[in-house]
Amino acid sequence: MNEHIQQMRDVAVAALEDIKGKEILVLDTTQLTDLFDCMIVATGESNRQVRALANNVSVELKAKGFEIVSTEGEDSGEWVLVDAGSLVVHVMLPPVRDYYDLEQLWGGQKPTFNPLGKSWSAV
């Protein structure tokens, strides 16, 4: 991963941490696809927080001079994607993240989601 991508990644992770994003996972996808170099997956606790997390990522990346190609999913707030070209950020509600399991698809480790002390599949 080159320095430009690392700077984007650091800005995005800091933006997610500012709004209390949970289970932030950074995946290097340079060996997996030519579409983008880095993917970040994070969890928000409510639709409002998911939207706020994605918005903060967009605002902070733009403020540092990086281009945002598109943002999708703001209407529902269950899963918002921020496409910054070489960096893609997914912010999801816990059940959406558990269902789609992007970490497994892209070679990362799945976080543990434990509502009410039970595994998600048991809820």
C-alpha cells in the first residue's frame, strides 16, 4: 500500500473513531482486486450513527484534499458506502454487517457481535 492510500486510510479511521465507530477493520485489498487498494468496515449502533460516521469520513477526506467518488445508502442508514476511489469505506448496523460478512469475503476476521449475551444467529 502506497503512502497516499495510507494517508487516506488514516484520515478515514480517525473520522470513524471521532464519531465512536465500533469494530473498525482495515483490509489491504491490493492483492485481491484492481478496483481499490484498501477497504474499511465499521459498525454504527443506530441508523443515525451509521449516517454520521459515513458523513464524517466524507467530510474529513474532502478536507484533506481527497476526492469522494460517491456515497450510497444514506437514505436507510443501515449500510452506507463511501467510495473514495482507492479506498472504500463500509459503515453498517451490526445485523447487516453480520449478515453480509464482508470480512470473510475479503479475507479478514469477522468481529464478534453479541446482543444480549447470545450469538447473532441465536437472536
